[in-house]
Amino acid sequence: MSAVSPNLLFGMGNPLLDILAVVDKDFLDKYSLKPNDQILAEDKHKALFDELVKKFKVEYHAGGATQNSVKIAQWMIQEPHNVGTFFGCIGKDKFGEILKQKAEEAHVDARYYEQDEVPTGTCAACITGDNRSLVANLAAANCYKKEMHLDLEENWELVQKAKVYYIAGFFLTVSLESILKVAKHASEHNKLFCMNLSAPFICQFFKDNLMQVMPYIDVLFGNETEAAAFGKEQDFETKDIKELARKAQVLPKVNSKRQRIVVFTQGKDETIMALGDKIETFPVLKIDPKDIVDTNGAGDAFVGGFLSGLVQEKPLDQCIRAAHYSANVIIRRAGCTFPEKPDFK
């Protein structure tokens, strides 16, 4: 294992305040939500956020997929603080202040681009049983500007300090040019650039953006639904998850010094990893269904655990162990929250 220092892990994405509530099927039906999905809010969802707060008992948690993963990685590493850097755009408002405070409490070096034209983004997590339907109102998160933030010398220096980069696919809807600048830097300096398919709609409607970044991706994450959507859009002509992983693994890549690693999760079923011509499977940690409080954040936690291993230069099977451990902890709690210290050896 290598020594870990501040700012070794860099994340960039949509900082959102999660508004969590256990809802009923009528609520899902009213807003045409699937029980287990991630979508961007449309006009028809505008009233959803107010109704959620009025009708149900809500909890607020600092969220946004990438920020969650960076936090979990930091939690798994513990010391030193600020191993993770995070960039994203927030508003100058109460929700923005909460995000800043929560990032500080999680010991993440969050350098937000703050603007006062658009409010901080929110994400409604509508929970039914062990499903969660996410509706993101990006608002300020959608206003991230490369030239206003990423290009500034003091910010770019933090990018250069990192050796592992992670950006969730969700950010493809916001700033492709920022992603490409970071991805090319990682590729040119033989550092690790990681990305997540994040949601079926990313694979479907932001396919062109995703495929512009794909040649720079060293580690690709996704779950079974996203993998299937990706395979369909890429005409892989298979529904077999191992085959999907293998086909994603051999897509063209710029940095030939590193082979792409593809990691697909399947909820309670085994995790698939493709590297070279090898496909490995890893069983997840067993959990009694009645101990599952909230699967929201399980995927982010999986990635966070994996990233904590990468930053410490652990072997890939250890990265997966850490990923399974993190996800197992998170699903026992509401939101992407965690106990004070991990119990992981």
C-alpha cells in the first residue's frame, strides 16, 4: 500500500441536497415515477418537491453521486483528511451552505463554484420498500463553467495533484468540456480516470457525450440496468452481463499503458469485473432483507469503497472487497450516511 496524501482523489459532478422520504405507490403514480429509477426533473415534477416536504417526513442529506463517492472514499481512508477534492456548482443560499458544511464535516476538500443566479440543486429520493426513485432538479449544478472554475490556476493545480479521477456519468449533461479536460490530463500522465454509466438515460440520450469520453476511461462502473441500456445503445447484441462487460472493456482506448477495467454490480447478485480477456465474479456480502433501510446511495458507496482502494494502490480484488463493504454499510442507513469509522480490515 502506498502512503496517502491530501488531494490524491479528484471528483467533479453535481452537488445536490438529497430530500429523502418514504412515499406510497400513489405518489409514484401521480408523477409517473418508476419504483427504481433516476431521472432529471421535468416541468411535471416541479410540484413534487413541495408535495414531498408537505406530505411526508423528509430528511435532508448532502448528495450528488460523485460527491457521495468521494465522501465514502474519504471515510474509508480516514487519515489524512482532504484526500478527496470535489468540484461542482452551487447557489449562494441556505442549501448551498448546508452542502459546504456537510462536505467539511466529511473532511472533503470541496471547492464549489458559487453563483447567485440559480439556487442549489436538489434530488428527491422517493423510497418505497427497498426501491428508490430519484428525481434530480439540477438547478445550480447545471451551471458549472470550465472557464469560470476548472481553468483557474489554483483549481487546476488541485487537478494536477490527483492520481485517481472520478466523474459520474450524470455530469455528462452539464459540462462535457470540463470532463474531457480532466480525462485528457489523466490519460497523458498515465493516471486513473474512472467513470460511471450512472443511469439508463445517460446511456440513451447522452450517448454521444459518453462515447467522446469513453476512450479515456480506465475504470468503468455501472449496474445491471445501466449495462443493459448501454449494450442496447451500442448494438452489443447481447443481454448477458459478462458479455456486456467484455464488450465495454475492449472499446477503443487512448492510453494503451493501462487496460480498461469494467465493473458491473447487480444488487444482491455477484459483481462482475472484466480486465483483459478475464471475467471475474465476486459475491456481495450477505444481508438480511429486513436490515436494508435504504438502497439509495448503494452504488455511490460501492464506487467510493473501490476508489479508496485505488488511491491506496491496493490490488483490484481488495478494491472490490472495500466496495462491497461500503455498500453493505450504506444500505443499512437512510441516505448516503455512515458511522463514525469503518470496521474494515
